[in-house]
Amino acid sequence: MKDSDAITIKTAKRLRAIRIERDLTQAQVADKAKMSANYYAKIERGEVRPSIDMYERIAKALKTTAADLFPF
């Protein structure tokens, strides 16, 4: 596994943890971040690497900072 893959998986786990902590569904986060629920689910599973802009939208949807999303 490449380092970038490990970071993607850790970030995905962090997103899921924050979402659950906020008592939100994937669909709710996706709606607030203006993306499809399917795409957001792929992000949480670590299947895709969204852009920084997309992470910013997710952070706003979760009412947190982009820096809080990343495990490094």
C-alpha cells in the first residue's frame, strides 16, 4: 500500500467518524456539500480522492474545518 492510499483510508475513516458524531447520514452530508450521496459514500469508503475544494465543502457540511478532516 502506498502512503497516499493509507492517507486516503485514514481520511475516509475520519470523515465517517465525524459524520456519525454529528448524527448525520451520508445523504445529509452529501446534500449539504452539494454532491451525490453515491459519490460521498465512495469518499467515505476511500474509493475516490476528492479535490481540496470538495473536502472544503464536506468540512462545511460537517461544520468542522478542513484541517480536522486530515489525520496528519
